[in-house]
Amino acid sequence: MKSLFVADIRENQLVDSLFLVASKNRGVTKGGSSYLTLKLLDRSGEIEARVWERADDLGRGFERNDFVRVRGQATLYQGKVQIRIQDVMRIDEGKIAAEDFLPKSASNPETMLDELQAILRGIKNPHLLALAEACFADPELMRLLKQAPGAKTIHHPYLSGLLEHTLSLLKLILKVVENYRGIDVDLLLIGGFLHDIGKVYEFSFDRAIDYTDEGQLLGHLVMEVELVDRKIAAIADFPAELALLVKHMLVSHHGACEFGSPKLPQTLEAVILHSLDDLDGKIQAIQNLPEKEPGSKWTAFHRAYGRSFFKANSQCDDGSGSA
Amino acid sequence: MKSLFVADIRENQLVDSLFLVASKNRGVTKGGSSYLTLKLLDRSGEIEARVWERADDLGRGFERNDFVRVRGQATLYQGKVQIRIQDVMRIDEGKIAAEDFLPKSASNPETMLDELQAILRGIKNPHLLALAEACFADPELMRLLKQAPGAKTIHHPYLSGLLEHTLSLLKLILKVVENYRGIDVDLLLIGGFLHDIGKVYEFSFDRAIDYTDEGQLLGHLVMEVELVDRKIAAIADFPAELALLVKHMLVSHHGACEFGSPKLPQTLEAVILHSLDDLDGKIQAIQNLPEKEPGSKWTAFHRAYGRSFFKANSQCDDGSGSA
Amino acid sequence: MKSLFVADIRENQLVDSLFLVASKNRGVTKGGSSYLTLKLLDRSGEIEARVWERADDLGRGFERNDFVRVRGQATLYQGKVQIRIQDVMRIDEGKIAAEDFLPKSASNPETMLDELQAILRGIKNPHLLALAEACFADPELMRLLKQAPGAKTIHHPYLSGLLEHTLSLLKLILKVVENYRGIDVDLLLIGGFLHDIGKVYEFSFDRAIDYTDEGQLLGHLVMEVELVDRKIAAIADFPAELALLVKHMLVSHHGACEFGSPKLPQTLEAVILHSLDDLDGKIQAIQNLPEKEPGSKWTAFHRAYGRSFFKANSQCDDGSGSA
Amino acid sequence: MKSLFVADIRENQLVDSLFLVASKNRGVTKGGSSYLTLKLLDRSGEIEARVWERADDLGRGFERNDFVRVRGQATLYQGKVQIRIQDVMRIDEGKIAAEDFLPKSASNPETMLDELQAILRGIKNPHLLALAEACFADPELMRLLKQAPGAKTIHHPYLSGLLEHTLSLLKLILKVVENYRGIDVDLLLIGGFLHDIGKVYEFSFDRAIDYTDEGQLLGHLVMEVELVDRKIAAIADFPAELALLVKHMLVSHHGACEFGSPKLPQTLEAVILHSLDDLDGKIQAIQNLPEKEPGSKWTAFHRAYGRSFFKANSQCDDGSGSA
Amino acid sequence: MKSLFVADIRENQLVDSLFLVASKNRGVTKGGSSYLTLKLLDRSGEIEARVWERADDLGRGFERNDFVRVRGQATLYQGKVQIRIQDVMRIDEGKIAAEDFLPKSASNPETMLDELQAILRGIKNPHLLALAEACFADPELMRLLKQAPGAKTIHHPYLSGLLEHTLSLLKLILKVVENYRGIDVDLLLIGGFLHDIGKVYEFSFDRAIDYTDEGQLLGHLVMEVELVDRKIAAIADFPAELALLVKHMLVSHHGACEFGSPKLPQTLEAVILHSLDDLDGKIQAIQNLPEKEPGSKWTAFHRAYGRSFFKANSQCDDGSGSA
Amino acid sequence: MKSLFVADIRENQLVDSLFLVASKNRGVTKGGSSYLTLKLLDRSGEIEARVWERADDLGRGFERNDFVRVRGQATLYQGKVQIRIQDVMRIDEGKIAAEDFLPKSASNPETMLDELQAILRGIKNPHLLALAEACFADPELMRLLKQAPGAKTIHHPYLSGLLEHTLSLLKLILKVVENYRGIDVDLLLIGGFLHDIGKVYEFSFDRAIDYTDEGQLLGHLVMEVELVDRKIAAIADFPAELALLVKHMLVSHHGACEFGSPKLPQTLEAVILHSLDDLDGKIQAIQNLPEKEPGSKWTAFHRAYGRSFFKANSQCDDGSGSA
């Protein structure tokens, strides 16, 4: 565990902590001596740093994308805090706790996985239950599910965000089906469980959340259809039409061609899955947007949704007596 | 109450019932005598009818769009049942039960309205509660709310369909908010109640469901903002920002400019309202689509959604043993 | 082989041939006797037919979608030829030659398959060659490939149309790569071979070309990725990145989200494959459009391309001397 | 009235004038002393300024968004003029003339309002005339109309710009109707008067032109329908259909859903209003775009219109003799 | 001049007039004798006709698209008037007045052309005036301009409609420029004159208004640029930039790529021309739409504009006293 | 020919070479003395430069967009090489070789033109051959064709790029037509030759590749139709329909309205021309994109195509044994 995070560094503070080197540039002063300009980051943010002494020596010991131990002092430069480095040395990746460098869910992944499995074990259709169990029995898949983010930026963009979103969606499904007759809840639950599972392969999330090559070239929809196809192939007597219904939900869950679904939702359950998936993501995203500026009732602009949001509150009204 | 509905008329059956005249054309036989070709309808469907005798006489007594009492016999012509009319006479509109001629909700409007009011009376914010009560206290509004359809064709296209949809949405809201913190349930409930209330003015629904002139020229979004503006003006000390939040939900609930909302949803509650409104409408519409052809697993094509739907069922699988 | 095709039936001709019953309706004459109105079709077109005698008797012996043997005489009614039927009886499907009832390619499927295999056996990359051979070794796949149409309506909409299009595309690829350096021809050939192979499952083509349920709910892109995934799984040491490159071409070959590709082409070969696939389909479609009306220089309107085409010809010019 | 505007400040000039503080940042020199970097603005533009001496002292006396009196000297830094400040002190907002800090129309608002009222008093329909008079009789509305801008950036983006645009549009309407029969000029004039009147609430324009919360959440179309609804409610016997026609023009005047009109123009007058409104705005905007660079025949890029404009001139041709 | 028009034919009337044969089909009665079914049309509409006697004889004498003289009697059949023909014979095209068979402008083309020339001769720029005169001096161009329609269906779809629209636009331009400074009226007038002149080649209008091959393959924008290019080439010293400004107005006058303009309007005059052209067309089209049904306040649906229009009228209000 | 290019300048190197001045700014040091900051460029890239001594003197001798001879020394500043200038003086444009300052094709324009002419002289249709020869006989056109770029940025954005692309397209056409019957190769070749010829007027390419005023206001499609119209006018007996077919290919070759073609391709040859033109451009562009970062398998983002590309390679696989 890191001792000090970027967001907590204050002017004049002594710094001795671990960071990821996001960029590294060498410069030369007017006096002709070398210096280094670094960008250091951890899960709380990014800070600039300078090495003014022994720059060439120290610079040989690490590269961009390395983890380093940095010692120095925080100073103010042009209104911003930066670190004036005395010493910096490369740290082996094995000694690093990934969650120090990437944001993570506020909920415990083990607890969330237990809750998710409990819900899915309520499925009555034996084939669909077998499919869920086949996934639970895949340790690599479960390991990745506990870690993977929900997205790079749009919603749940942090470690275990995929699991957090999936669990929230399953619980939402259980609520919503109470309001209607004739919805196939087993189908909807398995669809909720698997709709984003391909994201465990779509993203890399060791130093930063980014797309993998296969994420970029195939996308999680196609990859999770392949995963389901393999799991089902190993289950005896899995009905062909049921397999089709499950895969259709995965393929169509983005709801429209322009969002990357090659087919529109064409079953009631596929329609509901798309709708609730979209809603759960939006609620998380909106509730976690920072303010536009301190004290503003407006959030920062959300690029994918194309707008800022106004923080409504019917309780905190204008003091006209009754509330 | 009508004695016999179009959908129940069989070959050779004697007919004596009330119908609406959807079209009326006079023809001349090769022999030179007049005859009438009519289209008759009630809420169950449409049937062709012919007057071969006394056509000019009988024809003088009624026009298109009149209600008539028809006596005659059902016969088969080119594979279709039609009525060979002996007698037909105009019936005064006052003697007609509207629900005989328009489809209506399967639920009782009085019961639904009671349930809706009970939910809304759980609102804690006194201003929003006062707004709901102001609506309940408007007898004309309540009378129309009990009758109005949800749409002309897209979803809930039948008498009391608006009330049925509104109630279902409120119940769905109550379920969904259990899954999240930080949602302003009072706002969301008042938004759910009022989001389509302008439809009572947007549609005429005496003989057929159709757009009114103001429905076509202003639309229900704008008309319900005016309604809310007037109701709020009569409530003492209604906070200005709260009024803005309510109106914003109405104005934005279609979710996108291309669907007629002049503003995108920009509060969390407006986002949720749009999403659940859309979902509730779609569930009703999909579940009530007829089959493409008898016995097909596919529904008829839904023009507004641009697709047919496949009737999924994880329970009735292909008999391969395990279910 | 049928003795007489719809397109060849002339007024007064005696008819004794096999047809598919496209529709069947019973009527009653003014005199009170039954008659049948049928639509009969074969690969050359559709014709109306009437049974005026023994209609109830004969009508019991067959249904819509049955194949029948029809005897009767062609007559002119309201300017159109129709068949006045003397006798009609159901024929067992096993006695029918499918190509009598569906249009088929002008080329021999066995010959085309041989040519296709010869081209693909020129692939130098041993993994991709193994993938092609794995497909050739799947007899059911090869059987379907020889029969499947290229589309329902857009291009190559006839039996063996898929194979005809695939072969033409491979030959086009071999031409085009001669004009450029640096194109990976092995990749492009395997992509050309497999880009539409999922259509063997997307369409049913026994009595008419139509979408299967899985064709409608998953589409050929996703189904062929599954097929390739299974074939590759059975090949030892198939490089993971190479599998990714192959699947990417399949997934992206429609070229844009709005045409059902969840990913844009992102390799040079995927870009070229999309372009040449599109071009080959268009050339076939345009060259086979009927004239707008006899003698017109304009073709009928092509719905998917949204236009008619003008038959250009630089050789048949207006006789002004020089040509 | 300010003594010196940003646009007039030259190198070495002594400065003593009022400005709005657009940003304020504190820095520390290498030598360890504090300094302030400010952005100052008035209606003529923006200038950078530095406080090198007594920075902490002076900095305590004002914040961002305050008006200040600044004394100092203009210097050149990296090719740009900036102010080296000797003294800066907060000025009470009441002592400021708003038009010093925001651009304003070149025409006098009182004169324009007189002219506008004279035109509208030519309306013959007594109900519409009464509606116009009801607006004239609302002093707060008239006060705001004289000040409000036409937009934040697109066209007439300066104080009194709304009034200038409205007046120009009314005069344009009077010209255009001379060319046609059958246009309802009274309707068109009242539509022209009210089509943007909601902008008085949509924008705040004390220190900068910006959207208000209600401008962002409801928009001027909806707000002006509410305004008209209230004004009409206070006029005896205002015909319902006439009210509908007026409101329809307001609601539809952006001409298309994607520009925020929930309804398309569906009366001849609504169509004309949309067209002329759009044209008047574009003429103002194009004629006031700065040049791309000094001497260029091309204007700067107009973001909303998505293009630059070429300054056509048939009179100043290339000197080839005849002009 | 025709003696009797389709729209004026009543039941039992004797008919002896000229018509265009829109379709011609031969049938055979149950009794085995031939008959002909014709569609006849003139500028007022279309009527069905039957030849029951000497059908084969008479039928040999004319074909579809011929003009014929028809004698017979109007009878009622299935509620519609049709002509029972006694005699029909082909009439030479030279004996036909084109305006009997195509709708035409209510204004006299000679008068309109005089007025148009008078306006254009007010142009002060000598080059542009020379361009106008070069067009006036082209007799074939002037002949076609007097006849050509404004469109096939959208607006001014009748003989001399192009000239009517062009003249109305020029007069509108003269009105609008009075409201602004800095508009180059000479440029705008020449643009108004020439913006649709290519329509004389885009449409054929001898028997029906239809697209020519070059209209379909090039379009009037490109064809009129070629025309202007040739006219300018014949004028000495025409400034190159002025030619560019003229052509730019032609090329861009549809206002957007999706309406077939390869370039957006990029001069003030091109922007105004597009706007006023569009407005003038819409006013004509809306004012000439038929009612949806007799007595309706709504017009028929206009396909290109995607809506019906409501006939507003502030004068005929609901009788509440004051109007 | 330049002695030293920007891309070859290394730290500490002495510089004496010719450059184009892309920007020039004067600054003042804290010490009060003037200095100049310049951006210098040639075809290989851009470099920053400073004049610290005699800045005002030297600065008077040249302006932005001048060519200069620069003497100085390369130094490292903030990680980047810049030139510390000792002397700089303006050089007359006549002494400059254009290809030193703009990138150019790797192929020799004379050779390419010969090859292009040889191909086109294979055209059999005498009218089309005459059209090609008429272009070859226009020395100014040929001079420009040898120099013009293919685009500003999208593909072939370098001197002689237009010729390189045109030649490659003609050769591609010759390959592709071998695969099909019924393509009019003469038409396709003349279309390939002329489809972009208007670019010689659309771009200026003396110091940088940029749009001319007529390029911006008319575009190359329209300008090349004018060119062809003039060439054809000078050829005796050129058939009108053949001219139409040629012009249609030019007008439609962008394939869609949104890409600036006023008409869709409506002949087989126009469809093929659009497709192959697009493909040839994309292949050049993709193969010449730089890497995203050194060593990456991904290219830089291509703005017009909206994506990066992955460098596929079936030969260099992951060493898992078999290749």
C-alpha cells in the first residue's frame, strides 16, 4: 500500500512514495546542464516532477511506464504543486499493488461475486443454470471478472467496475420483473450476467485502463458470444433455440447498430436487458460526475452523453417554509 | 352494451346489432338497380355489408360516421364473411356506449385511478404533493384521464390506456428506486404522473383515436407544461426551482430531439423517467402484438420500432430431456 | 424436371405440370357453389388458377405450401393468363427437384467449388491453409455452400449464389493484389472465402429464400465467427493474433455500423475485403436488373441501392459517323 | 463610462481603467516571491496582466468575477501586450456601466422599441393587438427586451441584440408579404414579435452572456409559450384557435426537431416565420464575422454554420475595363 | 382547345373530346368476346373507359401514349363515372394543344417574361447585365423558359411554372434587399434568374412532366453551370472572380449536400438566394395543396415536406364578438 | 537542391540551408533586448529557431511566407532540437526548387505521364480517344497534372500525387475488368483519367497545398465537368449521350451526396469508378500512415477515415512452430 497519494500532496511536503512514470523528457538549462521533466501518477491523479541534479545518472535507471520510488519535496510553480526530486529509482512491478494505481470500486469484489452467484443460482431453467455454473467453474474467468473495469471512461471506469455494474443490473432486473407478467426472468438474468463479460478481454487494466487489440478489433459483444458458444458446447443437451436466445441478448444489448450491435433487440428480454443496462450505467455515471466547478449545481460535461447534468433536489428548496 | 360484435359474426348468422358506418358507397347493378356497399365497425373489427333492396330509401337515412342499427344475415363472399342487410337505421349517439366502439383497457379505470392517487399521496415534499392534489381536484382532468388512450398506435392504444401506462410507470418507479441511493423519488413520481397528461388534450377518442388540432400543432409535452404552469400558479409559495425541475422532466421525457423533446434530459430524474417510460411502453406494445401469422413465433411488424419480435421462452424448450 | 414453366404458359395452352401452392382461398359463386382461387409458382414466376368444379373435393387434398400436379387449360381473364383447373393433386416433396422452384446460378456448383478450392490451396501461410482445409473437410458445410443463395434479394439471390459470389470475389482479389505491394494476399483470400460463409445458416432455401430464426437473431457475421472459432480450436498451434486478424475481417466486412458490422475495418486487408465484396455484389446486381419497361435504357428500381441504373454503352452511339 | 478599452491599449501606455477579472492565479517566482497572473476584460476584448509587487496584499482585495480599477503600464511580452500592474482595487458593481463590459447593439434600444411598437400597433385583429399591448404594458418584460442579447454566440450576440433582430424581422415580414397574396400578416407580425421573447429569461447578461438554469433546462421556446399562455388568459374572449396558431408559431420556429422545435411548422405563417427568422439571423452573423486574417477575402470560421464565408463583390472586379 | 375536360364529365353525359391514352388493356368477357379497358387523361384528371363493341377493330388504330378522339357516353360503375366508348380514333400530335394535357400557370408566359427582363435590365454591373442579355438573345432558351415546369411534383409543377417561380423570386429579392445594407443586389438578381434555368433541360414536358436522361444523370445545377460557362466564354473581358461568384450561387442553391448541392452557400448572396428560393417554392406549394378531405382545415400530405398543413386564419375566428 | 533538410538536423550540428518562414514573432527578453522566434519548414518537416542577436536588424529583412537562407547551430531546448540563428536573409523565390518545400511522389512524373498516355491510347472508341488526345494536347493542363497533389491531407497529399493516383487507378481498372463481362472499359478508362482532373485547379501548391478560391466555391467535380464540356465542344460529332455518360461519371464519383456528389452513380461504370477510386486512395493512405508511436502495431489516427489501423501480417506470426 502506498504511503502518500498524489491528491494529498501539499506545498512544501516531503514526498517518499511509489508512482507510475507517465512521461519522461530530458531538457537542458540555459546553463547547459541536463534536467528531467516527469509526469507521475497514481490512482488519485497526476503530478509534474523535476529532477534538477544528477539528471542523466538518475534518468538512466528508469523509463516511461515504469513504477518508481520517488523522494523529494513538493513546491509551487506557476500556481501548481510539483515535486522537486532528490532521488528516483525503478521498482519491480511485482512489488506494486495494482489498486494503488488504478481507481477501484468502493465495494469488495469477493462480496459482490458471492452476491452475484447467489442470485444466479436462483435460475430455475436447468440449462441456463448449468451455463452460469460453467462460468463460475472457470477460475481464470472469475479472477478477471473480479478485477475488470466497466469501461475506459463512460461508466464504472475502475477496477471491479464490471462486477459492480453486473451485480447492480441483476438486482435491478429482479425488481423490474415484479412489475410485469410474462417476462422470462431466467433468460433475463443470464443475459444480465453475460452481457458485458467479454469486457474482461476487451480491456487491459494493469497500469491504465485501455483497449486490448482484440477489444479494438472484435469488441466484447463478439468475444462473449464465442465464450458462451464454448461453454454451451461443453454442456450436454443444451437446447439450440435456448442458446440462440442467450446469444441474441448479448449481440443486441447495445440496442442499435450505431452503438455496435449488429442486430436490434428482437425479443422482449433483449429489449429489457438493453434498457436496464443502459439505465444502470447512466445512473452510476451521472452520480459520479464531478461538479463543473466547485459549488456549481452543474456537473462537468460528459462527452459520451453529450451534456452536463443539473443536480436536482426537491428537498433542499428555497426555504419558503414548508420543506 | 352491444349484442353482437364483428369478430363473433359467423357465416349464415342472423345479425341485429349496432355499428359505426366507416364508409358508404352507392353502386348500380348491371340490371340498373341501386345498391349500397358499407363498411361497418365496432371495437372488435370491421366487416363489409351490402344493401341490395330499397338501397336508395335506406341510404337516405344515414351517413358515414353515423351509428346505425343493422338487421340482416351473414354470408360468405370471396372467402370473407359479409352482411347482407335487410334493414338499417340511424341511432342517436347518446344511446351508444363508447367502449363498444373503441378498444379499452382490461383494467377498471376507477380502480386504477384510486391506486394511482394512493401512490402519489405518499409524496413527502409538500409542494409536489400539493401539485398532485391540485390535479386530483380538477374533475374535468380526472374524467379525461380515466378515458384517454396512451397513443394512437404505438403503445396502450385504447381507452384508459394513458391511465394504465401511468400507473404501471409509477409502480415501476417505486421498484427501481429501491436499487439505488440518491434518487429523488418525489420528483420522479410527480414526473411519472404528469409526463403524458397532456395526451388528454392531444387525442380525440369519441369514435376513433385521432390527433386533435392542438395535439398536432403543439403536442402533449407543451400542453402539459402549460397545465402544470397554471396549477403551480395557484399554489402558494411553490419554489421556482422546483417548478423548473418538474417542467424539465416533462419537456425532456422523449429523450432526444428527434423524438420531439426540445431539451435532452439533464437531471438524473429526467434521465430515469425517460428510460422507464420508454421501457414500460415497449413491454406493453411487444406483449400485445399479434402473431405474424397463426402459430408463428414472430409477431407482426411494429412500424414505430421498425421490427418484428421473436417470442422467447426458456421454459418450453425442445424436449431434449432436462426441462 | 418440370415439363412446363409458368413463364412459358400461353392462352389456350393445355397445362400438366408441377407447381408450389403459394395461396389457396375458397369462394362461393352467386349461384351458391364453391370454387377455389390459387396462386401457383415455380422458379420462373407466379400464375393465378381457379378450380370451378369439384372444388371442395379437390381442395381437401392439398394445402398452401404443398407441391401439386395441376391439369387444366390456360385462359385469358381481365387481360391476364390464368389456369382453369380440371384436376389438382398433392405431390410428395421428395419427388421435386428444388431447382425447378427456386432460381439457381448459371454456373455448375461442383465446378465452382473445385475452382475455389484450387485458389485457396495456393495459400502459403500453413495456419490459414489448415483453416481452409478444415472447412473443405466438413462435408455438411460444403454441401450447404454449394446450395446457399447469396442473399434474399440484394445480390446473387439464387441457389449457389453464395458460391458464385465467393469465387468471383477470390478471383477479383487475385487481380487487385497485382496492382499493389504490401497486401497480405493469404489473409485476404481466407477473408474472401469466409466472409459470407455464415449465410449457409442465415438463409433457408428449400421452397423460398428466407431468413432462418438464427439468421434474423444473430446474422451471418456472428455465426461465421463462431464457425471459425470452432475450426481454429481444432488446429494445433494456430497463432492467436492470426485468428484475431481473420475474425476481424469477418466482423467488419459490411464496412459500417449501419450495415451491421460491429467494428469498422481496421486493417488494410479488412478495408480491401469490404470494398471488393461490395463491388462484386453490386456488379452482379446491376447487370441482372430487369429493364424498367421493355426497351427502356433504365433498369427497374433497386430498393437496397435506392436507385435505377442507366445502361451505358460507348460502342452503340448515335450513328454520327465514326463508331 | 470607461476611460480606456482593452482594444486600445498600446505598448508602453499608462493604464488607469476599470476591468472585469476573468481569471486570477497566484504563482511563485524562482526567487520565492509571490506574483499574480490575471485576465482582465471589457467589451472590447481580453488582456493579460501581472502583479509582481505586493501580490499577496493586493490579491486579498478582489476575486475572480469582481470589477476592479487597475493602474499600471502596458508592456510587450512574447509578442503580446500585457499590463504590469502597480495597483488594483475592487469596485462596487453599482458603479459600473454594463455596456462597458458587454458588447451592445449599434442602435438605440428606446428608438428600436418605439419603432417595433409602431409596427405592431398596425395589427388589425383585435385579439392579437390586445396580446401585443398586454406585452407592452408589462414593464419588466419591456425592460428586459431592451437589454437582452440575441444569442450567446450565433447571431446578434450583444446587448439589445434581441430587440434589434426582432425589429429587423418585423420590417422584413412587412416587405415579404407584399410579394404574396393570402398570407395572414397579423399572425406573422405577432409571431415575429414573440418568437424569441423567451430569450429574456434564457440568458443572463450582467457580466457575460450565458444561459440561465431555466434557459438550459426549458429553453426559450417553452418559456415564451408559458408567457403567452398567461397573457392570453388575462384577455377576455381570446379565441382558442387563434391562441393555438400563435403558440404553434413559437413552438415550431426553429424549423426542425434537431434544432429544438418539438413540432415542424405546419401553417403557412409558421413556415414563413421560420424561414425569415433564420435568414435575418444569418445576414447579421455573416456581415459581422471578422476576416480570417487581415486582408483575406474569407471570414473566420462560423462554428454553428460550419463554414467560412467569401466576401463577394460584383462591383470591385478585376479592373478589366468595363466596371 | 378541348371541348370537354375529364373533371367536368357527369353521369349520362354524351362525350366527344380529345384525350391521351394512359393505359390500354384487352380483356375477354365470359361470353368470349373481346373488350378494351382504357385510362384516358387530360390536364384536369383521369377517367376509365371501356370499349365493348368492335374492340379488336378499334384497338388496332391506337396505342398507349397516343392522343385520341373519343365518342361515347358517361355511365356510373361501382360508384365511379366511366366512359362507354362508341368510337375512338388516333389524332395526330400536331393537332393537339399541349396545355390541354398538362396543367399550366395561371399567368401568361409572355407577360411574365417581359416583367422578368425588365427587372434584370436594372442590373448595373455591365458584365452581369451582358450575361442576362446573352440569355435573352438565345431564342431556344427563351422558348423553353416560357414552357418549362418548376418541378415534377414539389412546387410549381405545371407549364410555365419555372418562369412563374423565377419571376416571383426576383420580385421577392427586390423587396428583401430593401431591409439590409451591403447585399450585392446585382449578383443576387442574376443568381435568382439562373438558379433553376437548367430545369429547361432537366424535364421533358410534352405529354407529362418527367425527368430527361440528362436531368437524372447530371441534374439542373450542373447543366446550368455549363450553360453559364458557355455564355460567359462569349462575353469579352468577363472577370474570372465574378464568373466564380455566379457559378457558386448556382452550385450551392440547394443549400446542403443532402439536397444535391456539392458545395454549401459560402457567400452572403448565395445564402440569401438559397433561403428565398426555398421560401418562394414552399409558399406556392402550400397555398396550392388540396384539402385533406372536403371541408377539412388540413391539406393533403406533402410528401417532400413530410407533413400536412393547417389553414390558419386570424380573421375568421370563433365568433366571439370582436373580429 | 537544398543541402540539409529539417528531418536530418541533429543536436550541435552547424546549419546552412534554405527554409520557408512559417511564422515569425518578436519578443523581448527580461533584460529588455529583442529576439525573434521563427518556425522554419521544408518538405521534411518543421523546426523552431531563435535569433538572439541583431534580431531587429535581421528581422527587417524578411517576412512570414518568405524563403530564407539560415546559418546557425542546432541546440537542444526542452527536449527538442531548435536552431540558434547567426544569420538569416531573404532568398528570391525564383531560386527555389518547389519540391524542396513540398513532399513529392516517389515516382517520376514524366515516366508516369508516359505510362498513363500509353494506357489511354488503347481506348477503341474514337470519340473517347479524341477526348483523351485533346487533353494531352493541352500543355498547361499536362504541366499542372504532373505537379498537382492528390489531396490536401486525405490521400496522395504530395506533389505529383494526383498523377500517381490516376495512373494507379487506370492500372487497377485494367485488372478488374478482366474479372467481368459487360463492363465498358473505354468509358471506365476515360472516367478514371478525368475523375479528379479538376484538382489541378482546386489546389494551390506553390508553398503549401491549399484550396484555391474556386476549389472552395465550386470544387473539382464541377470544374472538371466544365473542362470536359469545353474539350468536347471542340471535337466534331461527339455523340451527346456519350458526353452525358462521361460527365455523369465525374459528377457522381464521390458516390454519395454527403461526400459532395450531386448525383449517385447510376451507370455500372460510374459505380465501379467510385468504388475503385475510393479503394486506391485508401490503400495509399493506410500504407503511408505513420505509427501511433514508435514500434506500435497501430497507426496514427486518420481523421477523414475516423480510425487508426492495425498492421496485419500473416507471415510474421508468433513463432509457435509451424510458420
